[in-house]
Amino acid sequence: MPPRAVSRPARLAAWAAAARRAASYALLGAASLLLGACNRHDANQAAASGASSASSAVPAAASMPASAAALASGALAASDSSGTTASFSQGLKRGDLMRVVFPNWHEGSDPAAQSVEVPLPERDDSGRIRRTAGSASTKTVASRIEITPREVIRLDDTHAVMLTEGVGIDDTGVRDDGYAAGAWLGAYFFRRDASGWMLDKRVDGVDYLGVAGSLGDTSVTRIGAGEFGLIVTGGGCWQGFCGTWASVYGVAPGRIATYASTVPVDGNNLGASGDCEATLKAASPAHGTAASETDVVVSNDAGSPPACFEVDGKLSLVTAEDGTSEMQIHFDGAETIASGDDGGLRLIHQTAVYRLRDGKYVLSSGHNPVPAF
């Protein structure tokens, strides 16, 4: 059967339809190519991002123990907009506060971890701080000490102080803790803000006292509104003579002052003579003369203590009825006295009261019967 003839308009319509189908196929193919390229780009970017995350996770994981240790210790550091690093502590634990002041300080048995260099006042030949007449400041020299915390006092809601003991060490790390050597009392004041407890003021060398590289015993008591008293007691024996002395410091936000220095608290010479212990044991209300609370016993000269003596004292800081701080020392003991040819014994039972006046504890009643030696 011969093919049927197709009119010209019909042929043009068929060609137009075919052209539209070809254009659609071309657009579809181009869209597919573009979509594939986008998918490959996203995949590559995701892979690169994953690799970057993985590589950054390694140092983050490596630094995690240090961060965890910092959080655990409570001693942290933050940088302000100027780039200055300010250390602070979340609490008032001694070790955390020490690391705020001395970042490399660590607790433990390694003395090197507690060795620091600080400016300390010069001392004279007797070991006392060399003070310039008419000046509140003293000349300081860079010194290396082995430092440990002794007391932390929360003065109020936003202020605290850490008191330290520092023992001198030489260039080889050997401690200067011979019998005649004392220790440094230091004070570091902290202020609390939104970040935590930050160092506000430091006094590396408040005083130098004690024996054998130790301050002695320390205790703290409140002595007034916003003020505490630090009592440092220590002593030793020399050629059979033994004694204990006390120093008292007033502590308030940003301030520490010496209120009493090396006040005798007790003393005896039992080791100087083999007869003294037996002689003093004979002291009783039936033998000898007892001193009353109001008796005033004349003090002995430094070169002539009693032949035998044993005096024990108990020191306390109290607030009088008028609000004034008082240092009271109650003494008990006995001493030999010259009475006729045979001599005799005096019992000691009295209290010395020192009142705080113009920044010093001044004897106001009673007497301190501990002989000077």
C-alpha cells in the first residue's frame, strides 16, 4: 500500500514537537550534570570538614587532662580583652590560692615545687628586718624561699587573706633551717568578684621570726569588727634555759600590722641546774608565798634571773566590755627568791592584761613574771 501523503503544515508541527522533546532532554541532562556536581562538592566539603574536626579533636583530647586538672584544683585563668591573664580560684582551698599567686607551686614532698623567688626586706646582723628611720618602707632584695600556706582567713564576704611560712634556701636548694634561723611570715590578700577569688595585694615579707626554720605555732581569733588577730608562738632552749614568745598581728582586708612582738609567755631554767626541778616541786601553798592577781612582782634584770624558775603562760585575745581588744596572759609557776640566808620560793598565779592602743598591745594591768634571759 503506497504511503499516505502528509501535508506541509502537519510536517512542520511534527518537527516542532520533536524539537521541543530534544530541548527538554537537553535541559534534563544539564540539570542532572549540575546536580551531580553539587552533590560531589557537598560530599567533598563534608569530608574535608570531617577531617578538620577529627584533626582538631586530637589536640582537644590531649589538652583535656590539663583542663580537667585545672577544674579539679579550682585554680583557673582567664584573659581579658587586653590579653592580660588574670588567675583566680573558685574557692579558698590553700593549694588553689597558692597557685593563684605562684602558678608553678605544687603540694607534695618535692621541695623544688615549693621554691619561689620573692622580694624580701633586708635583715641586720641580728636577723631583724632593717627598717629605715622615719620611713614606712624597707629596702628589699630578691630572695628564694621554700613557701607553704599556714592559715587562710575569710575576712568578710568578698575579702580573704592567706598567711604563709617561707624558709630561705641557697642556690643549691639547701634550706636555711639551722637552730638560729627563723622563717618569713607572708600575707596575700584576695578579693572575690564574679570570676572567683583574685589576688588583690601581697606582702611577701611581713616579719621574720621563729627558730629552726619555722614560725612556730599559729592560731587565729576575731578581735573586732572586720578584724582578726594572728597569734604566732615559738621558742626553744639555750644552755638549759627554755622560753616561748608570742607575736600578734592584726589582719583586716588589705592590711596586716604588728600589734605585739616577742612577748614572753613562759620560761624555765630546769636544764641549767640539776637541783632546780626538785627545788621548785617543793613550791606549794604551804611552802613559800603565793602572789595574788594584783601583786606586782619586780622584773628581774636580763643578767640576773632567779636561781631557779618555771613559769607557764596561757595567752588569749578577748574583747573588753568597752569593745577594746585585750591580750591576756595567765601565768602559773614558781621561782626562788632571796629571803634571808636560806632563800625561799614564790608561787606565781597572776594575769597580765595588755590593751590595744594606737595599734599596739600595751600592758595595762598585772605583770609579766617571765624572767629575761
